Amino acid sequence: MQRGPILRVFVAARLAVLAAAVIQGHPAMGADAAAGKAKSEACAACHGPDGNSTNPLIPSLAGQTPLYIYYQLVQFREQRRVNELMSPFAAKLTDADMKDIAAYYSGQKAAEPALPADDPRYEAGKAVVAGNHCGSCHLPTLTGQQQIPRIAGLQYDYLVKQLRGFKTGERPDIDGSMASAAQPLSDKDITDVSLYLAGLR
């Protein structure tokens, strides 16, 4: 077995252990959403005061699954994902901080979709989502579950960037599932899917 697959299995196993610790004491992962609101003040400049970002390349966190938010913060803290803004912020967070922030954002209401659902590419994107069985992980509503994110209603530009990143390997992928899913997609598929998802409630 090569080093890459071994490392990927190790990371996935480590995150699974972290996840088990996080979800003990559910609901809200035993976290304090009120404390999370205070701890997320620095996040508001980019992600919006209530987690609804107005920047097309920065994801909205409102209504996102708490375990997904927690996972991403862990990855930024441990340099599995690197971003000039997120990495320094996450480096200072404890596990409890991340749980609280995740609980706060997951409890916020997602804004209405920014894109209309009457674009001619909408049906093409819907067909690609169905054909690639995206709902089997992200749920039929595409609202996510556990560590799988909500993708319905996210920003078009953000979705395009992430899917392209998964396809090229620029965006890290814990278990390789998204990298594999993105490989057969053409760039038209990616833009059509992103438009469809961005128009969903």
C-alpha cells in the first residue's frame, strides 16, 4: 500500500474518533450555541453576522450541519486544509470552541437562494445531480447529514470553485469520495450543477 492511501485512512480514522467524541452528549454535540455566537464574532466579516455570506466565494454557514463545520475547523487547525484567513483563526481554537461555533451556525436560518430556478441550465444541473446520486450522501434534499455538508442554497461561485478543486485535487478530501465523484464531471456539468444547487431552498 502506498503512503497516500495509508495517510488518508489514518486521517479518516482520526476524524472518526474526533467525531465520536463530538457527538457524545447530543443534542448540539453538547455545545453552547450562545457561547458559539460570541466566539464567532471574528467570522462575521466574511461569513456574515448570522452565517449568511454576501461574498460569492465565501460559504454561508447558516443551517450547515454542525459536524461538517467542526470537521472543517479541525482540518484548518491541523493544516489539512490551508487558507490564509481560516488557518490562523482555527489554529487558536480548542475543540470546545469549534463545537460551540458549529452549534451556533447550524442553528441559524439559511437565507433564500440568490439564483432563480428558471435558468435553462437548472434542469441540466438537476439531471447531473440525479445521475451522480448526490442525494445518497447529501440526502435527497441536499441539506446534508452528519459530516456531509448542506449544498442546497450555497453560493454559485463557491460551489464551482469547490467542485473544480475536488476534480483537480486542489481541494483536500478526507476520504476521496468527492474527488472520485468530481472526476467524471465536465466543466459544463460543474457549472450546471452549481447553478442548480445555488437555486435550491
